Amino acid sequence: MSAYVIFQGEVFDPDRYFGEYAGKAGASITAAGGRLIAAGGKAEALEGEPPMSHNVVVEFPTMDAALAWYRSEEYTQIRKLRAGAARTRMYVVDGTG
């Protein structure tokens, strides 16, 4: 069953975030079997607090695949490029309901 990585970020350094981090992160997602569902775009709070300014949804074939990508040495190194460029929140949701 699919799993979804939900990323929310408030970007402080767009050059570093979009110029250094985002492309490498995207390539690592694709290499790990993930598929970008949504990135950026307008978001509107329907209930509760408004979302952060940059939101991304990625689908992986399974929860194990999503966790393997996030914990991989490749993505661990890529995450370091994002440090200080954005305040983030990221979690994975199992699509089994």
C-alpha cells in the first residue's frame, strides 16, 4: 500500500533551498521509487493553523520504501544542504487508512 511523505517548510534562503537542495532531493526521491504528487502551489487552511509556505507531497510504493529513502545515506547528505535554509516539518503517512 502506498505511503505519502508530507513536507512543509518556511524557506529563508531560496538560493540554497531551491538551488542546492531541491533538485538533489527530487532526484533521490525518483531513484528510490518515489513520485512527486504536489509541490509548492497555493494552499488554504480549511481548519486549524495555516500551512507553511512551501508544501510537498511525495508518494512511495510502501511505508518501508519511504523510510528507506529518508534514512538513506544519500538523502542524509542531501538534507545537510537544507540546514539553515528553511524551517521544516516532515512526516510519512501510511496510505492504508
